[in-house]
Amino acid sequence: MSEADSFIDEVNEEVRREKLFRTFRKYGWIGILAVVIIVGGAAVNEYRKASALAAAEALGDSIIAALELPGAPARIGALGEIEASGQVETVIELLVAAEQTATDDPEAAVATLTPLASNPDIPAVYSDLAAFKIILLGGESVTPELRAQLLDRLATPGAPYRPLALEQQVLTLAANGETEAAIEAARALLQEPQLTRGLLDRVTQLMLALGAEIGDVAG
């Protein structure tokens, strides 16, 4: 390669560098801004996650602190002062109802649970739990008609507390003196899938107490 060719190559290289430098000066800030936005956005997301986690931990700590107070009335008061929304608020209401039950005030517990049991906007696992607790608590406000209505709803196929609702229906028939109907309902209950051992034992013992034959119970 001649000296002239070498000189031309050097000039071309310098021109390319100059163009690159000018391009960077003109548009390089866009790339820098993009990096800042990406990094900054990630930082904001991390901050939001950290803030949400801190808020959740604080809320959980306040619930635990309320439940550790001595005496149900104090626990009820502390739970009532906690500000929450969504499913957490629902859980707090269920905890309040449990504490009201502990104070031998079933009517207050039923009053707390009733709005939850009829709320279509909360998950069925919570609203149905509230309904089932109402059934167990009873009281003057829980009429036989309301009890039957709630049990029919909870006994719907696929409902989370269907086996327990069917058991309560069996107990209701037995309490009303409808022995044969109770035995038939208990036999049908034993055919339900995924029954717990405790429920199986209770239903079996009830059938025997109602006078069912051992073969009927086993079948």
C-alpha cells in the first residue's frame, strides 16, 4: 500500500469518527434518557413493591397485636379500629364475629356475619363461611326458614362447604323426628367425594344412633 493510500484510509477513518461523534452529540441523549427511564422505572417498581410489602406487614402486625390483647372486648375494639379494604377487611370482620362468639353474644356475631353472607362481591369461600357460621350460631334472628335457605345455598354442588351443609341438613331432619329421611340423607352424604375422616365418623355414628342397620351404614 502506498503512502497516499494509507493517508486516504486515515482520512476516511477520521471522517467516520467525526460523523459518529456528531451523531452521538445529536442523538446520544435519547439513548441516555432511555436508560434513565428504564432504570428509573425499575426503581419506581421496586419502591412500590417495597411500600406495598411494608404496608402489608404493618397491617398484619396490627391484626396480630389486636388478637393478642387480653379479653374479647378489647380484641373486638382493636380489630374495629384497623383500616383495611377488600379481602383483608372481610377477614377482619370474620375475626370480630369469632370474638363476639367468645363473649357469648351470638346475636352480635350474627349481625356482623349477615352482611358478609349476603355480599356477592366477596369470594364465595368467605361469604359461605359467614353463612355457615350463622347456621351454627343460631339465635332468635336465625329462623328455621332462614336456616333452611342458607343450607340449601351451601349444599349446592361445588360449593366449598357442601359436605358440612349436608350434614347440618341431616341433623335438622333428625331433630325434627324425620328419622327415615335423616338416614336416607346421611346415606347420600356418605357417597360424596373427598369427605374428611371426622365427617365420615360423625355421619356413621349418627346413622347408628338413628337405628340404621350396620349394613346400611357400610353401604
